[in-house]
Amino acid sequence: MPDLIFTMHWTEPAQAERYLRREYGLSHRQISRLKQIEGGMTVNGVHLRSVDIVCPGDVIRLHLVDTPNIAPNPALCVPVAFEDGDVRFFDKPAGMPIHPSHGHRTDTLGNAFAAMFPEETFRPVNRLDANTSGLTAAAKHAIAAAQIPGRIAKTYLAVVTGNPPESGTIDAPLGRTEESIIVRCIRPDGQPAVTHFRTIRRGAKYSLVELHLETGRTHQIRVHMASIGCPLAGDSLYGGDLTDISRHALHCCAADYTDAQGRVHHITSALPADMRQLIGLEFCEF
């Protein structure tokens, strides 16, 4: 990948490692790796050590070397919905895990990425559950991986049973159940979790709900909607109706991404056919 070049913009001089860690989110380990590469870090064209002092206006260059880390699977193809110099957004299908794991060695977004971009490292951010479809991002370099999660605001669509209110906010902390490492529940000692929702279409059996998250806890939407008597269709873990769909009906339909220059990009993904069929829509894009 191209070298990253930027200007030190603090008002006071600072040690290089302190500046890189605080301003760009680099870890001590990442900085140590840069030191081991010839020309890995320079300031104004001169070799830069982590203990050196950098001053306002200094031009710093980082030579970030990628190491492919996942086996490629050329049979997989996942559309790229948007990209710039820092990130790619993929439109992930339902049923595809993000990262390889036991039982999913070659059928993941990571395997598709490795085939599409064989010289790059896979750095997923804002991950989705395997059965959640839609937009998910992968950073192009280590600095972006540290900074980008806070610059993405996602919108989700869910098809739910029950009779959801027109709109509302669910503020209920989440934690693991005592019986499982997978299943989450609302519990007083859990992590704070806040979900905002509004109902945008009602049907005879199901409703389409738009959701925005203040927090990104595991299974947050699924647990919160079930807690108000409106579990997601197809959600076997949290009481959803399994009659008409074989996965939990959740889709990341939009992402507002603020790039390094402060510009906001609105990226969208159309609602998949299996969710449209539940609510009688021929096409749905937000």
C-alpha cells in the first residue's frame, strides 16, 4: 500500500511515539514493527525513532507493510459498496461469517477479501453477525483500523413479529446468560446498551423497523426487540417466528461514513429478497 504522509499539527512538540499513539491510534507493537523496517518511519525525510521529538509542521511518513493473513477463496465474491484510501465497505450476504473460525475456515468475508486483494491484510471493523446481511467495513491500514469505527454511523432494518410502537428507545444493559457464552440477556450488571427504533411498515404478520444504535453490543438489536415482545423473524435464539425465513431478519441498510477530510458519505444496501418477501415489498432501498 502507499506510504502514509501527514503533518504534525499539535501546537507543542511531543515524543514521536506519544504523538502517533494519541493522534493516530497506533499501538506500541505497531510502532515497534515500523522501527524494524528500513525507512519505516521518517520525519522531514530523515529516519525517525519513537523517542525522537516531533514539532508542529514536521512531515511524518510511515511505511506500513501489509502481510496477507487469511487463505483466499476465489469462489467467493462480495460486492464493494464504497471505498476510499482508508476503508472499503462490503455488501455482505446473509450466512457469511466475517472472519475464519472453527467450522468456517474458507467461507468467510475474510476468505473472499484475501482472493480479491491478495497483497493486503484483512482488518474488519464494525462487524456483523454471520446471518446479518448488509454493509460492513474493512480498514485499509493500521491507522484507519484504529480511527474509523468512531466515524461510521449505521442504520439497520429488521423484520419483527408482535406489534411494535411507532417509535421508541430501549435503554437496557446487556450481558451473557449464565448458561451460555453465546446468548445475551438484559441484566443490571451488563454493559450499557441503547437502541432507537421506528416502525416504517406494518403487515398482517410482520413489521419493518428501522434501528439506530448508540452502542454496539453483541446481539443488541435482537435482545432489545425481543424484550418489548417483538423478536426478529427467524431468530431462533430469542423467540422469533421460524416459519417464513431461515435466518434472523436483520440487515445493515446504510452507513454514514465521515472520511479523513470531514466529508460524509452515505452508503446504502438494498433490503434482501428474503426480508422483502416477509413484508410484501418488491424492492426496498434506504
